Amino acid sequence: MKKGMVISLAAILTISPMVVKGEEAKVDNPVQTPISAPLEAQEVQPEYIGFKGKISQIENIDGNFRILAENGLKEGLNSLYAYIGDDVILLNDKTMDFVEKDDLKEGMEISVYYHKNTIMTMSLPPMLTPDVVVVNEAGDKNSVIVSNFNKDFLNKEGSLYVRPGEKTIIIDKDGNKVDKKDLVDRDWIAFYNIVLESYPGQTSPEKIILMPEREKLPESTKVVLKDEVYKNDEGVLMIPLRQVTEGLGYELKWYQDKKAVEITRGNQWSMVTIGEDRYNFARMYIELGTAPVLKDSKTYVPVNFAEKVLIATVDILDDGTVTITQ
């Protein structure tokens, strides 16, 4: 199994779901959830990041098989190298069956899924070992979701109930049959084509592939702040970048000419620039609503930097104490 570090933020990729009205959809054991159910105000970090693109290059270097996938975007994550080892699950969304790496050809449309804690190199294009690669040939006929599911078979993001029915095929990555009870609190891949119109959505998948259990991350690290934080003129809570990141095990490098700070920990990398609400994160740019500032020769960032970029948990107590845990 692969160890990983938190490096990325993106929406989980599902491919062309078909949404129909409740009275038309055949979903086993549907949950009575009104369409008007309110969305959670807080964004949820997806378990698996999806990158959809076209294979533009296939290489086998010293026994290491890799593909270059590109999506044609001008900004953000527009390409990546995916190393295809024995642990990577390769599938075809049309047949819903396994494929071999030799079946991958240049020009194929694919979806690459990798866990949010996956290690990604700082190179351009970045390189990683994904968990799942799906060849996209089904068009609108089949959809794919990769996530962790709880005892009610609700995905980690809280957006879709994926309830296996009597006809659902359930296997592991080696093709062995799996009992439905073994799906609880586990990561899996599901193929489906009809979603009951509700929130969360509901579907009965045609096929489920149980993924191997992931190794647990190291014990959490905590940073506690109180007098070190302040609120800017807009009322945004600002936190000291160096104290927070170094406390969580990152290394910082200041670039005077760019007025920028590079943040690294292993293969995890980010860059912030003073005065720019443009945070480089997992080779993508995100905006947090507030730019980094220099105050008393220290770099401060908005508190949501810890949540959105470092993927840490932030707790603010009544006395003003800020606890950041990762």
C-alpha cells in the first residue's frame, strides 16, 4: 500500500451521471430525503481527486510504466504523469471490467483518481502513482464514483447514497466476491447510471469494486495560537505563516525578489506571494478571499489557508485561542 501526504484540493470526479425523477428511478431501499434539503455550508475535502484527460504519451522507463495525461486547460493542473504499477486499478467504464496496462493507448480519454493524501512530485508535469485509472468509453451510459462510504453507504462528501441491490456485482481488485457488510467504512469504486433526484442523491450501482485498505497516517500535529493572530480591517482572522507551517513540520524559503514564500514538506509543495490572493496549491491556483500580508516583518495568511491549502482542522475557542491540527 502507498503512504501519502495531503497535497490536493479538488472536486471528486463523477462521469456524466443520469439524473431522473424519483418516480422513474429504480433505487433499492431509497432514503426519504427532500430535494430541498439544505446543503452543508462547509465544503468537504473529497477523498479522491479526479483528473480527466487524454493520454498523450506512454513510456516504459527502466520497467516503470507511465502515461502522460493532458486536458488542454491553460491554467491549473492541466497535465500529469501517472505511474501504473501493480497496485493501480485499471478499468473500462463501458464494460465495467478490468483492463491491462498494455490496453492503454495514446489518444484514449481517461479519468485518473488519486487519494487526497497521495504524494505528488514538484516537477512539471507533476508525477504520481494513482489509485484508479478508468478508460472512458461509455459516454452517458455509465458513471463512476470513487470515495469512502459509511454504514449507510453515503459517500464521504455527503452527496450520494450508493446502495448495492440484489443484482449489484461486488468484488475486490482481484475479482473475488465481497459481502455487502464488508463495504462499510471502506473505499470503493462504483459504476452506476441512474440517480434518484434528491439531496443527497441515491443510486443502486451495477458494480462495486472494493479497494484495499489504506495505511493510516501518522498521529496528528497541533499548533496553538493566541496573541500571535489578529483580525484585518475586513474582520478576517490572520495567522502567522511561519509559526503555523513550521509547527506542522514544513520548511519555508523566502524569495525576496518575488516577495514570495515557498512551503515544502517531503513532496508536498505550495507557494504564497505577498499581496496576491492567488495561492499555488497542488499545481493549481485557488483564491481564499484575502491576500498574504507582511506585518512586523512576518508573513500572515487568512485562517482558511490552514483549512484549504494545508488541509488542517481549525478550532477557534471563545477566548480567541486558535488550534490548528493536521
